[in-house]
Amino acid sequence: MNLAKKQILILFFILSFTISCLNLKAVAETIDKVVAIVNGEVITLTELDEAVSFILKDTEGTINFDGAEKDPAEIKRKVLDRLIDNKLIEQETKKMGIVVSEKEIDNALENIQKENSISRKELVEKLESKGLSLEKYKEQIRRGMEKMMLVNREIKSRVVVNEDELKKYYTENMDFFKIVTEVRIQHILLPIPPNADEAKIKDVYEKARELLVKLSNKEDFGKLAKMYSQDTSLDSGGDMGWFKRGEVTPFLEKVVFSLKVGEVSDIIRSGLGLHIVKLMDRKEKGVRPFEEVRDEIKDTIYVKKVEKEFKEWSEGLRKKSFIKVKL
């Protein structure tokens, strides 16, 4: 699967995972309040409440309530709106005879595990922590794939990305394509002995926090490193020299390469103790050539256009459908 198709699958999978996975059928024996009717099919209060509950527990924030998060009534309205959209899409996939096989679902599940480097057991535990079973999750994979197939039929032919758009995006986003090859850092290490008790660990953290205060008050990093660091670089004021990606200890690399020149990190803990680093300088060795990033740019623009076209298509679908909200 190329990147564009993968991104589209993720796009619709997120949509269905955050809402449709809770689109549970009401038990026949239970009398449930109907909150919406969509072309003769109902959405119940139980379904809506389940969806709202799930979203409020979703710490990844996949739904944007535009400041409505403190208004329960507004949250319900927005979630119901998504449920209606999903109901319409489900109806369309049925009309078109779109079917995803169990084999395709299993393959997609294996790919999700592989891309996230997690085992089946870890995945199940993650799902259960959100109150979701593996079977419901697989159902959402199916719905996400159905939606991707629907997009390919209804929208793909409308989306065209031309060369001028690619070059314009490249020019306007040049900073994104800069190649950062080397960084120069200063480092302070406050070791924590392997057998340290809580009191000792607390003392080391307190010292690290004191150093951060001094650094925020513009005290010289090099002088503080010579006074307090217990790293081999202390004699040079903590100056560790220049590093390329892959040459810095992994737990420091992510932090170091995200800093701006002159910026000091927060406290970083490792098996050795507590670290504080400062980015002294950064060498930018040019920009990735257009031809190298052309396909990446095309994928990005393509997905944005698909999102726009899908939104317009969904709005058109709503206009020709019978929808009655009873909330």
C-alpha cells in the first residue's frame, strides 16, 4: 500500500474508531429513546451515550470540540452529528455492495501491530483499557476499509495534483525539508547511585531543579557544568562537541534534536542519573532536493484534497437524505 492510500485508511479509521466503534445495536427487548432517524434507521440514546463516554476517555484527543468540551449538551450534539455522518456512509457502502473479507481485516490488523511494534496481547490490553474488545476493534477496521473503498469509487477520480502545486508546496515549506546533520551540545550529569533510596533521589532532583533555575536566570552553563556535573565533559564546561543523528545516546537524541539553538532541556532521567543539556549550535547542511521529496509532497497534498472532497461529498449526501434529530 503506498503512503497516500495508507494515510487515507488511517484518516477514515480514526473517524470510525472514535465514533462508530460505539455504534452498538440496542437490545431488542430494551425500550430505548431514539435521538435521530437517518433514512429510516435509528440512532438511540444508548448509542450516543456510549459514544460520548468513549470520546471523553480518549486522551489522544482525536475529536475537536472547538471549545465545547465543558458543555455536555454541545458535546452530545457534535457527537450525534458524527454518528449521523457515519450512518449515512454505512448506508452508502451497503448500496454499493462494498464488502471487506475476514482475510483483509486480519491482514490489516497484522499491519497495525507491525507498524506500532506491538504484540496481539499488548494490543488487546490497550483496547481493553479504553473499554473496547478486539472484536469491536476488528469491526472498525472493516468499516474503515469500506470507507476507503467508497472514497476510491466516489472521490479518487476527482482528485488531481499537478506539478505546479508540488513545486509551490516545496517552496513554501522549505524549512520542513532542511537537513539537520550535526548538533553541538553541553551536558550536565547528576548521577543517581543504583542503590539510592527515595531521600537520595529527591535530593538529586532538587539539585537539578536548582540548576534549571540558575540557567533560566542566564547563569553560564559551562561554569555550572564545571561546578556540578560528574560527566567526563565537565572540564570543558560540559561541551560534548558535534554529533550526527545516531551518534548521541538514544534517550538524549530525541530531546537534543528538538531543541532550538541556545535552548536548555528539562530534566532527563536515565539509568545513570539526571541530565540537563543545552543546544550550543546546529549545522544545517542544505535542503533535500525537490525530486527526493516529490512523492512525499504529492501524498500530503493528495490526502488534504481527499479530505476536502469527502467533506463536500458528505454534505451533498446529507442534503438528499431524510434526517430527523430528536435530541
